[in-house]
Amino acid sequence: MAVIVQKYGGSSLADIDKIKKVASIIAEVKKSGYDVAVVVSAMGKTTDSLISTAKSLSSDPPTREIDMLLSTGERISMSLLCIALNDLGIKAISLTGSQAGIITNDRHTDARVIEVRPFRVQDELENGKVVVIGGFQGVSYRRDITTLGRGGSDTSAVAMAAALNAERCEIYSDIDGVYSADPSILKSAKHLPEISYQQMQEMSISGAKVLNAQAVQFAKEAKISIYARSTFNPGKETIVRLLKAEVPTGVIAVVHESDIVKVSLTLDDNNTLEDLLLYLDLHQIQIREINYHRNEVTKSDIKISFVVSVKNIIGWDKRKEELIKKYNNDIHFIKDLGAVSLIGEGLNRDNSILNETLKLIRANKITIYGITTTTFRLSILIDKKLIEPCLKLCHKKWIEESIEIPSNV
């Protein structure tokens, strides 16, 4: 029997009535002749509440204990959903990430799935049950509970779909797919019926919340299509899949990310880049857009800069204090930054899109703190208070219509 893997986000499971509705949706799919494995997130804002509780006890809580704490949210969701399904006459069983065979590395709060052994899931499916799996969590090779970072339930779902050789993976949330911008900010945002894996990955990395970047990577490697849908407003959807190579399409979306810090520092023989990277990795701080420059006169001092998305880093203030103590006056932080990113294909084929975007931003007196370009993404680092106006300008320019750029700019 063909398998469908579904994932339901926290907004879809926010209260008892919604859980009952989700159970009825799953029941219909099961009755139509499919085996169904379901991955769930924690109810509503449960994860945020648990993190807040932990921070009220410590500004730098141990990440292992954070994982143990956060994993409880999904256990509540999966148990309640199974109770609702059984009440509808659908046999269902709940499994934690570890019981479902999701094996990760030993990195707490931001683990990576290294293997899925779905034997228990397969056994329960063969017994005619709907299997409800706690998303966002797994077990390390040391048998510790781990969590997969923000949006990790997407990764759980796609990794399980690949392991089960599922027909497709359906991701349900309160948004009916992927848009050319955040529709809660821009009413003119356009729905995208389909998008390539690479474009979706770049959107996720750059702040779009519809899908997790690691989940898209799993789907790309396993050649599994992802169907992003709304739980309670069916109709439209976005299919993430391999698209045929065509002439570069230009800009298809404009996304944003806030709470970015830019770090700049000078290194010498006593403080190497390798030492810095080891420290950052030890504390699970992911960095992006690293720039490296050696002084050609002294042949010794090395200046580097990078950006950090601090929104979901637990204990960032403590890490910042430690870095200042280690590097003294040689390290500088620019906080309260954000990024607006153009997503598409062939964006660095020439300088035309970058040049026109810079003209637009300068014409509106927006200071730029950094620029990054790839063939799929062009990111501009700015003051986070200016994200919304910059987002609207870029979306109007590249998605909606052409804007006249003053000739004297």
C-alpha cells in the first residue's frame, strides 16, 4: 500500500478543536486507501513558552537539558492526536523520534539527522495503524534526546518520507504554500504554485518560515516532492520539486530576516581563525557570509567578519561577553541588523540586478552593512527597522512592476 507522510505545524494543533479537525483529515486519507505516517509539532506556542521558562531560570541553560525539555511539547501533541484518531475508529499509535528510528549527531538544540531506521514505523503501518511521530526530535548515537532546531519537524517528516519511500510528503500549516514575500506584511505577495529545491532552500536560509532548509535538502537528495498546504483552507498549494533547467528566471521572491548581528575582528598569530571556529562550533553558533582579508603590508594581521542570526541562539549574551573578554578591543559587534534577500535564478550572471537594487536602496537613503550574492540569492544587510520598507520597495521593483530610478542617483 502506498505511504503518505503528513506534517502538521503547531498552529494546526493549537487547541482541542483543531486537533479534532486534523484527526478527521487524517482519517479521510486513511480511508481512501493509503498508509499514513504523521509528524507533529508542539501545540501552538508551546516551544516558545518552554524556552521562556528555561531562560527565567538561567541566561545560559545547558543545551542537553533544553532538548530534554523541548521534546515534551511534541509528545503532548502526538498523544492527543492519537486519542482523537482512535475516537474516530482509526487505529493509531504515537512514537517519539527515538522510537521512530530518527538517529542524529550529538549536537544539542540543532542536531542533524544522520540516519532513519523506520522499522517500528513500518511494522505499525503494516498492522493497519496510523503512526503519529513527534517531530523536531531524535536520539543521538550516545542515546541522548536531541532536537533539530527551528522548523525541525519539517526535517523529521521529509527524512521519514525518504526512509519509507513515501509517495509524497505533505506539509500543513496556516499558510497555503509559498509566496513571493511574507503575505502577513505584503498583501500584494504572489502565490507560487511550484518552486525548485534550490530556490526554496535559499528562501528558508534567508528567513522564509514556510519550510526548513534541512528538510528541503533531504527532499532534494531523495527526489521527494514536498506539497506545502494550508490545514484548514484547502485549495492552493506549492509543490517543491526538481524543475527543468531553463533560461534564468530572475527574481521570484523577496524574503527577510531580522535579529542579525555582524561581527568584525582582527586576528593575529595568538588568535587564529581555526581557534575562533572551534569556539563557535563548541557553542553551536552558526555563522554566515564570512569575509577574510590579510594585511598585505604587515603580512600578519587578518581581518574577518561574519554574520550571526541570534534569534534562536540560547545564551548569546554570554557568548558575546566571552568573545569580548578574549579579543578585547579587536572585536566589534553591529547589532539590530536584518537582511532582505532577492531569490531567483541567475542572479549573479551579471551585475544588472545588483546594480539596480543598490540604486533603489540608495535612492531611499537606506544604509547597507553588507552584500552577498549567489546564483540563487542576493542579500542586503540593513538596519532591521528598515526591513519592511526595503522589502516593499524590492518586491514592487522586481515582482510587481518596474520602478523609475532617478537618473541622478
